[in-house]
Amino acid sequence: MERAVCERCGEKQPVDWKAGDLCLACGAAVRHEVRCAWCAEWVPAGKFCRSCGCEVVNEILYGAARMLKSAGVDRFSIAGKLRELDPEQVRNLSRIYEGQLAVVLRRCEEARLCEMYLLQKTHSRRLEESPVPSAAEGGTACEITRGGTRCQSERLCEEGPNKRSSA
């Protein structure tokens, strides 16, 4: 099994390295990861998702891709459909997605506020990390996702809704 290599400094990572871990040498993200538009799993920014096989879309088109998924477009057609759509329609789909994302981010902030009074302070983090239930958990009700380890609106504006934070 090959070990992961940091994209920034080229340092090999320990054998127990897992996706999302920071580089031990430079402290940066080891590799650039994005959310898959179909299954919402974190995957390396490459050609295809390692979990479901869907073509990975540009981060800017993530919201529009999630809207197409909820409209019934199959996973192997999403990227092609995004290329075929009028750019104005893509912007409109992204705008709708961003409105829904704002609602989810507000719920994350409310959960964090409630956690101040709880012994277990893990609920908001769990929602932020995986707001889309996996198929194994038996659900796909919420179509909104966001990257990063903490829900920070400022960071979201800088990085986009599906970038994994590198800090």
C-alpha cells in the first residue's frame, strides 16, 4: 500500500494517515479534496468519485450539480448535463442551492448555541461534517452539504460550499 504524499511539501505521510488529516511536516492539507456531487463523500479532486463512480465536477458547479441530482438526473449524466446547460441556468441552480445552504448553516449555528448548555458537544460538528445521510444510514433527505471542520460563514464565502478547509 502506497503512503500519501503532501501536495505542498512532498513529505510522505504515516501509514495510519486518513483523508482530512494535515501534513505532519508543513501543517497544510495533504491533498485537495472536494465533495462528490452525487454521494457527498470527500474525495480527492480528480476525475471520478472513489465511492460511487460519479464524475467529479468543478467546485463552482457543486450546488448546481446537487440541484440536478435532486431533480432526478442520474450520477453518470450530471457532469455532461452541467456542460449542456445554459450558463444562466447553472447560475440559477447554484443560487437556489446557496439559499438552501444558508438555512442549513443557520441550523448549525443554532445547534452550536444549544451545545453550550450540554455535556456532549458533538451534535453541530456531526451535522456540519455529514448533513447528507449516507446510504448506509438509510437516508438522503437533506440535499445540502458544506466542507470544513467548523461551520464558519466567513470561511464558506472564501472557500465555496464544497471545499475541505486546509487550516
